[in-house]
Amino acid sequence: MKTIIEPFRIKSVEPIRLTSRPERERLIAEAGYNLFGLHSDDVLIDLLTDSGTGAMSSQQWAAVMRGDESYAGSPSFARFEAAVKNLMPFRHVIPTHQGRAAEAILFAIFGGAGKCIPSNTHFDTTRGNIEASGARGDDLVIAEGKDPQRLHPFKGNMDLEKLEAYLEKHRDAVPVVMLTITNNAGGGQPVSLANIRAVAGLAHRFGKPFVIDGCRFAENAWFIKTREEGQAGRSIPEIVRDCFSVADGMTMSAKKDAFGNIGGWLALNDDALAEEARGHLIRTEGFPTYGGLAGRDLEALAQGLSEIVEEDYLRYRIRTNEYIVERLVAMGVPVVRPAGGHAVFIDARAWLAHIPPLEYPGQALAVALYEIAGVRSCEIGTVMFGRAPDGSEHPAAMDLVRLAFPRRTYTQSHADYLLEAFEDLAARKDALRGYRIVKEPKLMRHFTCRFEKL
């Protein structure tokens, strides 16, 4: 059948408050044209992020009732730990309240002045935690990953030649090699199993630990299964285990591919590193068997990890994005292709070519989409990545607008409404103008900066 059907039934609903365009124009102006500053009840369709915004299943809600809130030694942790180790075979699983807390602990150990940490593309909180430690994060994604229109099955892959040269040049300054799957900042593009193994091999040849940011591991495994030679007949759990079997550790935001509204973890194989990490955890998050989470959250995540690897769900999840990308391409809207896992990415720099990168075409498009249709999205471009640690500003590699779809939350009619909004935008896009930042913090400015229209 051509129609995408959601592989679930809806048991509970949350009303959406329908706003008018004049109201939305006033609200976004009051928020300093920063979509993070809007109240969520003033948003019709919220595609700001897929992190923690999904709908839990009836089985997850049932598991919540089993949560044990003991401070230490909770059986909820034992079930959570077993669920993680079933898919990711690490010796130590250290829960945190979300992924950036795991990153903060990791870079408290590996970061520091003069250090440099390569990845395919570090995302915003990863880069922020690296820079907060005094280190530098460098991106070594393949050339195809920087070209939104170029078709390649694994545009999230690390450039192996660049990584080898980087490790030769910065051998003593590199404490760890990272890889994010899927590559969020690069358009939600996947990394092949062959590339994961090759990156691990290079890291280990140079004596460096290899750590995966695994936030969207299940979506990445689906792409491996459907796009990589020799993987079609394998199960998603088998592919996931292979991805992590070559790693020395992982960070995880369980608010993505674990169907959680909160939670994360740091997993490690090295006993001494794990002991040091638990020391940081106790100081900042909580005891090692809860790590800033309630027992009921641990139970929900344990159940979610069994649901996220279901092929019917993953097929629907990826096909929804493909459907939107196909319709946008037919309209002439430039998008990152092929369709990624968790989001659709609009190439704002190409579509709004009359707005220079340092006037933030992604922000201009994101604001216009909210004003016209009440849809909240996220700029992934020069606002997010254009400010260097020394305070200088430069265009990011791409200026994208991310439409990140919460898991099991919206239906195909919401997707069709979104497409109608882009038909309206297409007729108005040449009249859009850029923005300038009038207030910003030193780190991760996109969350709280304020803009004014040019």
C-alpha cells in the first residue's frame, strides 16, 4: 500500500491550541525571534526536537508502575542495565539524567586545554561540553556529508583518510575518537557498519579509545539493514550489537532511541575509567544505580529499548520522512537527500540564497514557518555552529532547518499540513529577510540568544 499507516493505536490525546497568524507574529517577536523562547502551548506542530518529546506506549506506562524508588540497589536499575547490555555489550552502564550529562562526565575525564577530539560531526551539546573543558572538537565527515543534494547511502561516515592524517598530526593531543550515529548535525544521515569498524580500527591502531554517541542507534541500524551490502537478512538487534561491539564506550540520550521522556547513560569497558566516571556521577547526578533518574524512568527506558528495535516501527518511522522529502523535492524545495532518520532537513542556504549565511537564512526560514503555520523547527547552521571559542564568527558548513519528528506523536495529516505550509512559504520566500543577534551567551548561543529582523 502507498499510504503510510501508524503501527499503533492512540489511547490518549493532548489538545492543540489553534492560534492565528497575527497572534503568532506577536508571540515570536516577544520571544526575540528565538523559537526556543516560545511556550509550547503556542505551537501547533512542534518539530523543534525529537529528544524526549515522543509518546510512551501502554507497556511503558505499565512498567512505570513497577518503578522502585530505592536510593541504592533498586531492581529497576537491574532491569534497565540488562536491557542496555542486551543491545550494547559494555561492562559498565552508568545512568544519567540525559545525554549531555553523560557527555559532561566523559569530557571531565578526557577533555582539557590543548586536547582535540575528532568525530564525524559533533552535535551542539557534545561540542559545548568539549569546549567547556578547554578542548576542541573537530569534524571529519566525508565530503558527501557536506553536500545536501548529493546522494550517498551513508553520508554520516567519517572520512578515514582525514582521520588517519589527523591522528598522525595530533597524536599526543587526542584523548578519544568519537562517532555519532546517526549524524544529526549532518542531516540525520547514517554511518555504515563498515565505517564504524574502520574508525574503531584506526583509533585502536593509534592507541585511542573509541566512543560512540549512540542517540539514534536503532534508526542507524535500520539504514545499515536496508542500504549496506550483506546486512539485509540480519535482525536490528544483531546489527546494533555489532555496531557497539567494536567500541570502548558510548554516550546516550535515551530521550531519542529509547522512547524516553528523560534519561541517558554513559557505558564503558575500562574498569578504571568507569570508577572515575562514577565518582563524577555521584557528585553531580546521583548514586550509580539511579544517576539522576527515578526508578519509574529506568523501567520505562528498559521497556522502550525492546520496542525501538521493532522493524514495523522503524519502517514507518523512516518512510514518514521519505514521504515528506519526496513531496518537498517535487515542490522544488531543496532538502538534504537521501531522507535521514529522525528529521527532514531543509537546505535554507540554497532556498533563501538572497540571505547571506551571516544573516542566518536558517533562522529566517524557521521563524517564517512558525508565523505562517505555527510549526516550530530548529536552525542547524550558522546560529548554532558559527561562533568559534575565540569569539569570531564564520558561516557553518551548511545552513539547515531541522524538522525533527517526535516518536509516535503526530499522524500523516500533520505531515500533509506541514507540506501545505511549505507550498505557502514557496510563494513568499523571496520576500524573507535575515536577522542579526542582539544578545547571546558565550556557549551554545542558539538556546537563549535574541534576534531582531534586518
